[in-house]
Amino acid sequence: MAPRHDVALVTGAAGGIGTGVVRALAAQGRPVAALDLTTGADGPAHDEPGITRYRADVADSAGVAAVVERVERELGGIGLLVNAAGVLRTGAAVEMSDEDWRATFAVNLDGVFHTTRAVAPRMVRRRAGVIVTVGSNAGRVPRMRMAAYGAAKAAVASYTRTLGLELAEHGIRCNVVSPGSTDTPMLRALWTGGDGRRAVIDGAPDQYRLGIPLRRIAEPRDVVEAVLFLASERARHITMQDLCVDGGAILGT
């Protein structure tokens, strides 16, 4: 039997958008390597049909490289990489600690670089593959108290465009999906009282933040559907793009 090369590797697989991506891909019958720091297992563990969990810190380049090698040995060739791991540490631009700044970039930017560097050369050898990275609309417009997060996400978008340019000749597509406010634990952690959902939808003029024209906060599946589209043959002629899924919150910027 010929080895399969349709394995999907998803980082940030233990929560939020990453969990939705993992389950949706598995439901399509695709073997999924679900990578996260908090799987609770030292090695791969199965919890749902088609899903194999691995533990690694995307900020650790050597650890990521080792897991990628294991995935290809144990499951098969990686044909899809979804970079969904992310952290949010807020703070005023001139008051953030070194630790918070570095932690934000270590996961949101370095993590994408580490996983991509480990996976992409294997795709190049097979002359096929898709890379989809979850960015943020905060990478397009300034958000108060999100200087590190926005800068890291902006860098990820730029990196992905260059990556897509360099890998295009090998038949590899690279795109970004940039969510706005999405109903995940990360967003809910920002709600400090009152009706947090309504406050996000209405916006905050005192913080120069617009509301959401579609008058709803995204559900994870809204972002997942965009990831699935860009990963599919329906998007076979789309690369180096940044698809914003935010209900119009940044007015198409």
C-alpha cells in the first residue's frame, strides 16, 4: 500500500478555533495530528476517530521538529498544516513586561515559523501541500492594549505572504484566516463585567474601536469554515491571501 500524504497537522488543537478545525477535518475522513501543549499525554493519544494527539510547545523549535518527524512516521505525510496556536497577553504598549512581549511572539510568530519550517520542506519534496495560518484582524488595525498581539499577527501575515511566494513553484498554497471577535475562552477572558458580548458588538468609542456591523460575535465554526475552504480544492488557485472573518469590524481594511 502506498503511503498516504493527506495527514493534517493542527497546532493549538486543545481549545477554541483549533479544536473546531481538528473535529471538522476528522469529520471529513482526514487523519489529523492534533498538537498542543496541554494534551495531558507524553505521547500520541487517540480520543476521537481519526484524531491522534501529540504534545509539544510550538515555541520550542527542536520539540516541534521532533513531533513533525513522529507524525510523518506514525501517520503519514503531512498534506495540510493549520497554525492555530495562539496566546493573548494585553497591556499598554510602553508598559508591557519583557516576559509578556516575548511570550506573545514566541507562540504567535515563532510558533508559526517553527512548525512551517519543519513541515514545508517535506511538502516541497512531494510538490504538494497547503498551509493555513490563523491570524487576527488586530494585525490590520491598531487595538488599544494589544500592541504585542497585533504586531505578532501582522508579522505572521507578512511571513505567510512571502512563504506563499517562495513555495508557489512547488504547488504549495499558503494563506491566512484573520478572525475578529470570536466566542472562545480567549475572548471571554477579556470580559470584565456587565454584558461583555453586547460591549463587543457595540464597540467602544473611548478606545477608538468600532463595533461589528453584522451585529454578532463569530462562533468558532465561522472561522473553521474559512479554514476548510482555503484548505480545499475549491481554493486551488488562491494563495498569499488574508481572509478576514470579523463581521465587518474593521470595515474591510
